[in-house]
Amino acid sequence: MQSFLKTGKLGSGSGAGPSGDKQSGKGQKRGNRPTPWVEKYRPKTVDDVVEQGDVVEVLRQCLSGADLPNLLLYGPPGTGKTSTILAAARQLFGDMYRDRILELNASDERGIQIIRDKVKSFAQLSASGIRPDGKPCPAFKIVILDEADSMTHAAQAALRRTMEKQTRTTRFCLVCNYVSRIIQPLTSRCTKFRFKPLGEVKIIERLQFISSQENVNIEQDALQSLIAAAGGDLRRAITCLQSCARLKGKDDTSAITPDDVVEVMGVIPSRWIDGLMSVSEEFDYYKVTEYLDQFIMEGYSAGQLLEQLHLKIVMCDTISDKHKATICEKLAVCAYRLQEGASEYLQMADLCCTLMLCLRQ
Amino acid sequence: MSLWVDKYRPKSLSLLDYHKDQANQLKNLVKQGDFPHLLVYGPSGAGKKTRVTCLLRELYGPGVEKLRMESVPITTPSGKKLDIKTISSNYHIEVNPSDAGIYDRCVVMELVKNSAQTHQLDPTGQRDFKVVVLTEVDSLSVDAQHALRRTMEKYVSTCRLILISNSTSRVIPAIRSRCLGVRVAAPTQDQIISILQMACKKEGLSLPLDLAKKIVDKSERNLRLALLMCESCKVQETPLKEKQEPILPQWQVFLKDTARSIMHEQSPKQLMEVRGRLYELLSHNIPIQIIFKGLLKELVSNCDMKLKAVVVEEAAFFEHRVHQGSKGIFHLEAFVAKFMCIYKKFMEDSVIDMF
Ligand SMILES: Nc1ncnc2c1ncn2[C@@H]1O[C@H](COP(=O)(O)OP(=O)(O)OP(=O)(O)O)[C@@H](O)[C@H]1O
Ligand SMILES: [Mg+2]
């Protein structure tokens, strides 16, 4: 284990090690490490960013010389928050990137002390307005606090003072999923940008671009169900596209079908949802628990079931509104409890009992 | 001598006995080095770990089977020192972050990030990246999951994560969006029967079909349990007979008896007695969800539908509370007390109704 860890940091020379099994003819080119497509197609410039017009506009202006406000970027996963700010920083500072950017994310220690010391000492150094290569660049540094919603409130409070004091030399950029977890004094110091879930058209365009680059053959229906399941999360969509393509293997050139997509996305086939409804209507507790056991054995996730069931219940027109409300309330309670780690079996059994009582007539 | 579960564990993807299509797909997946992180999920005993081990072998060859067990010291931000058990080879490292309890975030921050930052030990190996396997991701705290997010992106070219969990319900959306989900369903009854028969054949035994069916019925599609039961049948009596009754693990019998004693009498005295039994179960490391589920299965048997719904609701309520507090026994006891209360009332009412 120790030897496993102590093999030199990235970028240093090659570590010597015992030669393992070497399969000739399968070697890959060094230095050209294979990366998953999400990273390969991560926007390199702010112009590559799909949608999210407002932020892009502000950043573009900054690139052409305007001042930059403190930013707060928030939105669901995979909508381009991290990519956007990193791309902008790269464009702004080029080679000086390392000196001018301090990136702290949830995997770094971000207690009060760190905010006070590390951020402060970074912010205090002054920054000149010229790059080493003579080109002009903004005379400030940027502190990127990624995944800021996982910072404690105390640490956020400590950030307040630092932010105010260092306005001359430093801009802050906070990135998070849930803006409600950021304390109000911080949000009021930043210009807020919401990253919307990406629109279908944009995702299709992007996926088609990637498919043509990578020679992927995907059916139109499959593309549609991929987008429906991804729900505006482009990263998830790209990962799914790549996984479908790779799982098939190199020699299989047949197109990706909707069934492939459903499996990779972890969507529960609709027959399971329909089955749950009809078995609940039968009003037999043992049949229902039997069904639940089977469902769990198949490995499907209860959280996903709740989501899909919710859609089904809301759209169903044979259930009265009163019953819909009862069921949805139970759905909400169960979803919350599941999130906290409660047993899937018990929560689903509870939900099914409610379903049974409501569906019987 | 090793147990059958270990002895007959398939070593490579092509030798896996069921979900062969998936095994093939995984094989395709690792052929090119650009696959994303994996999130492997499925019920316990479905063979997730076996599949991951096979996958690693497919990636790195037999070298990954040379395992070392070590314990790595970790210092928490508050200065506390912890030792974390790890299993590693030259190519991969496996950790269960929940071993560190509330400090699981430190494990992710120190251990996972460090191994992600260092590069592949073996320069002649065919892969540029190594693999970090995290088990029991269900019980990873939200903070620890957050700590994984950027690490997963930043070092993806040098390190792939394989996360193993029972369900994806507790995995935060940001992590799910970064992984390819691989669902491993439990083997079907027929698949288990044929695996049992194969194992017996290799042991030079013949397994009567009736006995195999009995074992499968009791194992609830848990392959590990089925193999263990089959082996204990052998110990009980060889050659294997049709009439033999597979023995359930002792705690299951004990749990059933506990439920029966709750049904038998509802009184403070009885509650005390049940309490002792619950402690006994917990001290044998039986997970609390399993106790809840086992109790519930028996307890509802004598209730009408309306009452069933109430009992299930209470069970779901108290089991959830377990995860908010730190002492499970309180909530287990509370549930039993509540049940006794409801049940007694129900029985009394139905006696009154009779007149
Ligand atoms: N607006 C976008 N334009 C282009 N690519 C995008 C966009 N949004 C997401 N992507 C793709 O998704 C990947 C992940 O995006 P990014 O890391 O920026 O997400 P994020 O918003 O930071 O998510 P999280 O909240 O999970 O950190 C990128 O590598 C890119 O391939
Ligand atoms: Mg991000």
C-alpha cells in the first residue's frame, strides 16, 4: 500500500516497478492517456459552452477587458458550471493560470482556518496587468470555491470578511448545486447565475456532434429516450452515450437501441411500474411484498421507482385527486427517508400499503 | 480448506455463470481504456464483488490477484489518528470508507485523493490508470460523497473509481452523473440450482433436485447463502438426501422465535424479554434493517389489511429514525412496544365485536 502511494506525483518521471504481465500487441501510446468522453469534450473556451447565455456573456466581456464581479454559479449537476469557470480562467490567464487561480473543492480541507490563512495569503499578493508574454490580462486573481454547498456555515461566514477586504486584488467564484445552502451575506455579495438544465435541442446537437466524431451509430428513438432519462444533465447524457457505444464492443456496428439506453441509464422498465400498480389493486398484502422482494432482487433502485411512479400517478386519470394527494404525500415522505438511508424494503412496503388502500374500489 | 463460496468463485469474466451478456459487455468496455467510473449496484449476495474482481483481472491480468492487506494511518483534521484497513495490489486498492465511521470523509480526502494523484506503479503494464474500489458506498456520508466529486473529474485519466453499493438511492445525483451504473441482479432460482449442482459435482457429490429446490427457496436468491447452506447440508449428512432439511442460519431461527414471542403476549414483562433477544441479535452484528424486516414479516401475519398498513407504517417510521440517531436499539424497542400496543387493542376490539 505504501509503495502503491509513493510512486511519485503526476508528471514526474516513471516509477520503477516489478514488471507485470505484458500482453504484447495491446500496448497504448504513452502520454496520450485515454480519457472518458466527458473530459475529452469538456468545453475548452467559454464559446464552447452550450446554452447558459448570461454567464457566457459576462465572461466574454471580461475576456475583452471589462471588470469581473464576484460570481455565484448554481444549478443541477452536469450543466457546465465547473467547466465554464475553468475555461474562462484558462483563457484569461493562459500560462499564468497556476499563479492566478486558487481552486478549492470539496475534497480539500476548507475549515475556517484554511479560509483565513490560505485564501488570505493568496489574495494578498498583488497581481499585475500584463502577462509574461506581453499580452494584457486582468489585474486580479480568482479564487474558485467549487462545490461550495458542502462548506460549513462557519467557514462561509469567515469568507465574508476576506471577500470584502480583498476586492482590489481578488475575485471570488462560488459554484454549487443548491443555492439555499449558501448563507445570505455571501449570496448578496455575488452576482448570481442559474445554470438551467440543458434544453433537449442543445443536448441533441452536442450528442450528434460527439457521435459523428467518435463514429457512434445511434437510433433516433434511442437518442430521444436518452435525453428523456438524462433530464438536462449533459454529463450523464455523454457518459451514457459512451457507455452504450463501449459496451457493444468494437466489432458490433449495429445502432444503439432504446433498450440499451434504458439499461445503462438505470431506468426501470415500465412493466415493473405497471406491475406494481396492478398488484396493488389486487389488495393482497402477500402478493405485494412478494412483488417488492422480486423488484429488489432485480437490483433496481427504490429512489428511481419513486420518481417514475410519481409521474405515473400524477398523469393517471382513474385516480381521484384526493387519493393522488395521499399517495404523493407518502411518496415524498418515503423519498426523504430513503435519502437518509432508511431500508428500501420497508419504505416501499409502506408506500404500497398506501397505494393498496387508495386504489381499492 | 476454503469454503465453497471462495473455492468456486469464478476468476474471470468469461467464467461467470450468469448474466453472461453483461459479462461480455464489461469485457468490451475495458478493451478501450476510456471507460468512465463505474457504480456497481445490486442486492447482497448477487455477486457484485466477484464481478468487479473479474473485471480487474480482465484489466490487469493475474497480477491483481497478488493482494496485500495493510492498515493505513489517517489523521483527521481534529488531530485524531485512525487506522484504515485496505486491500491492494500493484494496480488497485480497495477500501471500505465506512470503516472510519463519521470520519469517512477523511478517508476519501486523504486515501482516495492521494492514490488518484500518484500514478501507475507498473510502467510496463498495459494500463495508464489504476483503480480504486470503494465498497458499501450506500453508507458513505453526504460530505464524503461531495469530497469525491471533483477528485473523480480531475484525476480521471490516471485513476478510475469503482463504487459498490446495494442501491443507488443514497448516492447523490452529482456522483450518479459521473458514473456508469452497472446493475447486478440476483441470480434466478434456476441459475442458483445449476450453480449448486455444479459445485456438488466438483466435490464428487450428487445433489437431489428436491433438496436443491428447498435450499433455493430458503436462500431468497442470495447465492452466497445458498452455497453456504448447501455446504452445511453436506456436513450434516453425506451423501446428500432428498429428505434432508437445509438448516437456516441460527440467527434467522432466533429472529423468527422473537417475533412469535411478541405475538404471543403483549406486556411490559414480555417487552423486557424481547429486549434481551434484540440485544443478542445486535451483538451478533445482524444489521438492524434485517431485524426490522424479519420482525415485520412475522408480525403482520395475524392482522387484517388495515392493521397491516398501520404496522408497516410504524416499522418504516421507526427504522428511519435509526438512521437519524446513533443507538439503534432504542428505535427497535420503540417499534416493538408500539406494535404490542396496537396489536393488543386490535385483539381486544375484535373480542368485543364478537359479542
Ligand atoms: N453547458 C455545457 N456546454 C458544454 N458541455 C457541457 C455543458 N454542461 C455540461 N457539459 C459536459 O458535461 C461535463 C461536466 O460539466 P461540469 O463539470 O461543468 O458540470 P458541473 O455543472 O460542474 O456539475 P457538478 O455540479 O456535478 O459539479 C463537461 O465535461 C462537458 O462535457
Ligand atoms: Mg462541478
